Amino acid sequence: MVKNKGGGNHKHMARKSFGGDQRTQNKLRIAEDECEIYAQVEKLLGNGMCYVECMDNVKRLCIIRGKFRGRGKRDNTLANGTWCLIGLRDYLSTPAEGKLQQCDLLEVYSSTDKARLRAQVPAADWNKFLSTDATNSFGNLGDIDLEFTDDRQEEYKKLMEEQIKSGVAKLDLSVGNDESTDEDGEINIDDI
């Protein structure tokens, strides 16, 4: 095998770095313990931490483990609205007032995993996550009809409609005979 002399970041992207065939569908991890709970990322903080909103309507501070950072970050990227499985730290005492309870990130679900997860775990209430999901937040903009106008355009449209209905105004599309036009109807640009 030829030595990799350049392209500093390409060696870790080699096919040998990933186990097995990537085309096979991975096994979906579901919550098996009472300390494992589904959550949705609310805000990324940096330093391997984020705020998550859990299924039990509690906001927690999630610690992103090393497995999901660095080399393992490729298929496990976190963003606002990402669904994940977290592990509660039941061995810690209750946090002081004003502090959030800490938890660990166990699994990150992709967009294809979300549908499989909803099918396999129907007992959970997924409607809360679906309403705040990042992929659905801009999904219905095509249904909204927007028209940008100002007050003068609205008044002008109303007046024209009234005059056309009453028969007072007729649409005149002919070019007027003012200073900038000749007898032939040509427009002289220098006079404008």
C-alpha cells in the first residue's frame, strides 16, 4: 500500500477506518433501561455539552461523550432538533437549585431512524418532538400565500375596481402625446 504523504485529513476517511459494509442498515437502539430516555437537542453549548428537552418534559445538560466527537462525529452530528437517546446519571445527587441535572449522550438518531423509532416504540408521545423538529420547522411555508403591498397600492386597486364596475374608467393602453414623443410615437430619450 502506498504511503499517504499529503492531504492530512484524508487518511481517517479511508475505507479501512470504517467497520463492515456501510450499505447495510444499522440496528436501531431503543431504550431498554429506566435510566435511558429519549430527548431532543435544544441548544448546543460547546465544550462537548448541549441542552436537551427530554420526554418527561425536563430540561437537562447533556454531556457529549468522546464516541460522538472527533472521528466518530461523521455520522453522529448534533444540531438543534436532533433526536437522541440519553442516559440519566442516577448515581449523582440532586443538583443545587438553578443547576440542571446532567446526562450522557448514548445514541443519535438520523432522519431515517426517526420513522423506524416511532414505529417500534408507539407508547412514547412523539408529537412534542415532531412539532419542534428542525426538519419540520420550515415544512409548511409553501402553503402560505404572501403578497407584499403598501397602502397606496391597495387604495389604487380599490378605486380602479370601483371605476371599472361603474363604467366611468376605461383602460387606455395607448401612448400619450407629450413632449418626449414624436408624431410617429417614438420616444426621444434626450427629452426625458
